[in-house]
Amino acid sequence: MQPPIPLGTVLQNRYRLIKILGQGGFGRTYLAEDLGRFNEPCALKELIPAGMGYALEKSKELFQREAAILYQIQHPQVPQFRATFEQDQRLFLVQDYVEGKTYRTLLDERRTSNQTFSEAEVLQLLRQLLPVLAHLHIRGIIHRDISPENIILRQSDAKSVLIDFGVVKELATRLQSPNIKPGATTVGKLGYAPSEQIQTGRAYPSSDLYALAVTCVVLLTGREPQELFDDTQVKWNWQRWVKVSPGLAMVLNRMLSYKPSDRYQSVADLAKAIQTLKAQLKNQHNPQLPTLNRQPGNPELSQIQTIAVGRRPALIEPSSSNNQTSVIPAPKTRPKTREIWHNPWALTAIGIFVALFTGIGSWALVSYILAQRPVPQTFSSPMISESLTPTPTPSQTPTSTPPPTPSTEPINYSQRLNLVTGVTTRIEDSLKANTTLNYIFNAEQGQQLSAILEDQDVLLTVLGPNQEPINALAERVSRYQGTLPFTGDYTIQLNPIQGVERSKYKLNLSLENPVEPTLTPTPTPTVAPSFEVEPINFNPGETTRQISGQTGLQQIKRYLVNVQPGQVLSVAVQGSVTLDIRTSDGELVENAAKVQSWQQQISSGGEYQIDVTALEEFTDFTLNVSVRDLE
């Protein structure tokens, strides 16, 4: 490896090296000042090719291709890729610098005081990283190297940032070992990477979720994967070291499944499971009152109501003549006068007056009590109704009679829009409770969608042609800006937040055609599906190879095969895929575009490229390649 560049050196008349942040087998990472951006700090990743001449040219080609993939990643929790350049036969990637500590450093600091990360902190980490992984996976990009070392807790906003993508290490390894064997992996940390990634070199979205789960159990237990995984039983035993809620344990164990098919297949599936877990934890901390669970006919509840009403009037005394609790007082309940009147007429008049006053007052008091006393059967009904439907939809038709219980069935409206590329469409309207409004429009794959609401009481969801949210960042949000993954009809679905009867909103929608990124110093190749490159090597005496694989719309399988001048190259494929055949110079061979079988005698030898392109999102294929001498 070449020696480090002296600190203080200015590269490309722009990047002044400040210090070395890290060093590995493929090169170094420097902290630098970007003199062209007001001395803003940035990170320079140095990649040192092994060899000169043809190897160096191949390294540059692969370097630019992988750099174009990194350019697609534009997320606030991923260091922004800025540029590439070459100087003194060294290749450099320029990215944003993230100030903060890695979760490995944070864990080491806690272990000094016998502490680890709590369940709440791990759940927060999951919630912060899932939108990042959704952003990557929908573009066909797999990180492939998630671990505590590659997650930084950013100092400025306490957000988790994902760094050191596996594509960079894949690039570095292939630069040093261009003839790597098919199926051999070049990326993945032992203990964190799943078996399919280590053994076959293949990585899927569930592979990233597996590594994220290993990271979580390491942070929870403070122990390394080798201590938590039982090689003899091929299972994780992390729960013996830490106690967490059953819901979180279930989620992590499914993410850690040995078979990829047993794990969550997408970030959206995992996000739903975590949302359910969050609701369960909330219910545990906020249990309902016991009386809300009692049925209307519960005798205990009825007894409580009767006691509460019976004890309310304090002026009524029980009759002394029997054991009944009569609410009509007897004349004896009136306090006796202690004066003795000797005038019988006055005594008679006063007696009559007292009797009339007592009777009328008692009748009025009893009538008031009976009017105010709630009937037991109707007391519990409003309580249960209020608990189940705290915000019923008001009746739309006024009536003089008491309205029936409001209907909770949702109302849906749909409207088709004709969005013009480059022109913002503004919609102002209002939305009632329990109503869903769908704006439908047609868009092409790769177009940039911007949907922004100016009201906080309405949320939007972007649904794809399959009527599912296109990713985790497009579900019940106030704004969405991103790249559309498919061609077809999309839906902007608006819903008011719970508890608001009517909300006014202003929705701004716009579509922009994709802009091809420009990389310096050479033109940027088209930002398209990523490439996975494998060479085909024939054993002595062998002329035909059969290869089985899987690909998708966001990935192209490229196979390299050496053909001598005069030999016959035959290629055929089975599956929902097509083939493109290119020469060693990358030129498309005539009549070899979008075919499923092709054969030709080669006049100019070299390393030919066989590109397998999928016609649907995920598909299996079988490729037959034959190289033979002309008989």
C-alpha cells in the first residue's frame, strides 16, 4: 500500500487534508476542508488500485460505476456523496463529514460502568434507521455492512446516521482482486452478516434487517455476536443476557431467522410490527379503568349508582316506624317546637300551615330527586359509547328528533389529476372527519414527485400502482419528496387527523423528470439499476456452463467470459429476463440487444459482457453459456 499523504496537502486545489480518520486494507479515510465550500469539513475515502495498465483502467471503470450508485443515495441520515477524482494514481470519494460518535464507541463507554443500551433506546434506533433502509432498498441498494461501527449518533441533532456502505468495500476489494471467484463474498462483517451473504455473496433487504437485529442485541447485552450465537444449535441465545418485552423479543428473533424467507421481507413489514409493538407498550402503561370494562347489566355497577343517588339528599331522614327507606318524610321528621302556646286557635292555624308547607315541600323535593336520578340501564351506555367512539361524525341532516348513533363507515372520494411535468398543481379544499380523498395521477418510473401539505390537520399517503404505500416515508406524512419506483397510476390519499371535524388544506403537487447526475472528471454513466459482476471460468476441457440466479428491476447481472478470436460464443437464457451482449470495450454487439438466445463466431477476442436484465421486479433465471472452437 502506498504511504499516507502528508497532512496539510491540498488535493485538486480544493481539499486540504486535516487528519486521518481511519485506515484499512483498501486505503484510508481523511478529514479534509473543502476550500471551495467555505472550508466546510468533508470526508475523503482513498481507494488504492492494485496494479497498473489494464488493471488500472478496469479499476477506474468499476470505480465510476459504483460511484454512480452512491450518487443515488440522497437522505439526511446518510453522508451525502459529493464527487470523485483521481490524483497520483489514487482514487478518491468525497462525502459529507458526520461529527459524532459511533454506537461502538458509545457502547464501549457504557461498558466501563457496566451499562448497556436500554430497550427504549434500541426501539428509537430502529425507528430512526428504518426510513433510511427504505430509501436504499427501493433503489435496489443493499448496505451489506450494518454494525455498531457503521452507525453514528450525530452530535448536532441526535439522529442515527448510516455510514460505510458495503458497495464501497465491494469496490475496494474488486479493485485489489479483479479475478475474484464467482459466489465469493467481499463484504460483510462476521457475526453480523447472515449466512447467505457470507456463503454465496448474495444480499437482500432482509440481509440488512438481519445485521440490524444483530446490532440491536449487541447494544442490549453489551456482548459480541460470537458470545450470543450458539454454533452447535445454530440459534441466537441473546435473551439469557438481557430481559426485554416479549413483543420486542419476537420482532428481533424474527429478524434473526436463519432462513431469509423466515425474516421480515421488507422495511414496511418490519415497520408495521414495530408500530404494533409500540401500541402494545402504550396500552400496558395506560390501562383502562376497571369500570369501563363492566357490562351494562353488572350488578356491582348498578349497586354503586343506587347508593350514590340514595345518599345525595342530606335532609331526608329514615322513618322510625319501620325499616323502609322512604323518601317521603313523616310528620315526625319535622323538628318539634319547644314553646307551649296556650291559644288553641293559634295552635290549630300554625299546625295546618306547618302540615301544608311540609307536604308541598316534600312533594317538590321528591319530584326533583326522581327527575334527576339516572336509570341504571341508561347510565352505562353513554360511558361505553364514549370509550369506543370518542369523536363520532356529526349528523349531516338536522332533525327535530334525537339523532341516531352516527355511522362510523368511512366515506371515500376519488378525483383524477393530469399533472404536467415541471408545473406545480395547487389544490385548496376542506376535508371532513371520517372522509378519505384520493387524487389519482399517472407517472413514469424515475420521475421526482413532490407532495406538500400546508395544513397540520391533514396527512397524506402516497400509494403506488399496487395500492400500497411506496415506502415507509410516504405513509401519513405532511410532505413527501422522492423518486417514483414504477410506471403507472399513483394515488395521493388524504385523511384528517383524529378528532378534527373539518380541516381546510392546501396541497401542492409537482412532477419532475429525472436528471442524470454529473460526476467529475468524467461524464456520469446513466443512473440505472446497479450491476452485480461475476466472471465465468471454464474448467479444463469444459465448454459449457449453466448458471442459475435471481435478479430484479433494480439490479443487472453481468457475467464476464473470455473468448478467443475464431471461437463461437453461444448464450441462451430461461426466465422473465433478456440478454445484452457487449464486447470487451463495452460496445453493444449488433443484433444482441434484448434477446434470449444469441450465437456468433468472435472475430475480436477479449472479455465479453453478458448482461441479464429482469422484466419484472423479482425473477429467477437459468443462463447457459458455451465457448467452443469452430469445427
